Amino acid sequence: MTGRAVTRVLVADDQTVVREGIVMLLGLLPGIEVVGAAADGEEAVALVARHRPDVVLMDLRMPRCDGVEATRRIRAGYPGTEVVVLTTYADDESLFPALRAGARGYLTKDAGGEEIARAIADVRSGAAGLSPQVQLRLLERLSGEAGVPGPVPSGESVAVSSAVPSGEPPDGLTAREAEVLGLIAEGLSNTEIARRLYVGPATVKTHINNLFAKTGVRDRAQAVAYAFRHGITGSPQ
């Protein structure tokens, strides 16, 4: 495939059969090269230092160093490497610590090859790579905290009526910055945000730089966690 960029991926999972299966699956996907496989978080951090992959597919519950701590260390030491969690668990105790640690994507292990490839591509482009189940869980959490009606029945669309919760946005955010933050939480890329708000990509980037500085978040995954923690949602469609 001439001219197609190759995404270099590292796999971290403590179960040998699962790890080898993921490596085999990734090997069948176009545009992806597996550069290493780790049996725990310590090994994952060491292999990231050695190979500098573009993306790590990270299990959470591993010996010596779990996936959350490994994610935190990778994102702090090697910011050019993104992390997509690939785990059995989608509970709050697993999901939110992983996002706060810097994971940009979160999938459960029933994800197919197409969904994994899409999440990898999303985080490489600066978007959030979240499975539909995880997006639903985030919306449920937001609904409970912001007083929005509960989960929407399967097959129906989710629409949030307000750009931000009542009152002033937190941490000195402007209304527009809060709106951009909410759209980041929906998983939109800079280009998609610009299109939604009818502004240029440079304007979106300025808003993102400002809101990152005000909120103290380091990346888009932390911004997603911050947005849902404060009940900030995107603009009406």
C-alpha cells in the first residue's frame, strides 16, 4: 500500500493466549505494524521506551504494574505514544482512572478487528477512541450527575439539550470554551468541531489550548473525564 502511513502498535496483556490473539488479529489489519508485546505494565513501559510505538493497546489488570499506572507513566514520559485500553471491564472503577491517567481510547475485549482499528485511527488523529458501550456509560454517568433524563432505549439517538450545565462554567472557562470541551467529550476531532461551530480549525485549536491551560488537563482523554465530571456537554445539533 504505497503512501499509506503505518501505525506502530504495542500490545500489553498478561494472559498469553489473549496477547497472542490480539497480536495475530492486528497483523491482519492494513496499516498496522505490531512492534512488541508485553506481559505486564512494567514491561509495557520498558518496550515503549525501546520502540516508541504510536499506540499501546493496554490491558488494565496486570501484575507488577497495572494498566492505569503504566498508562500514567507512558503518557508522562512518552507523550507521542497514545494509549487505548482494551479490557474486560467497563465499570466506573476501571474506566475513569484510565481516562484520568491519559488513555485516549477505551474498548472492551468483545471489540472486533474493525472497531479496534477505528479506535487506533481515532486516537492517532486526536479524537477519542471509545467503544459504543463506554460512550453509553459516560452518558449515563453524565445523566446522573447533570440531571439529564436517564439512558436512552436501544436504537434511539442521544441528544443533550444544553451546551453547559446551569451556572457559570468551572475554572474560568468561557461559554465557547466549555462548548468546545463538550464536543471533545463527544469524541469529535478538531475538524468536526470547527464544522459544527462554523469556525476555522485555528480558532478551535486556540479554544482547546486555552481550556487545557485553565483546567489543567494534559490531553483529550483527560479533557473528556473533566467534561463528564463537571457535566459539560456539546452544543445542540
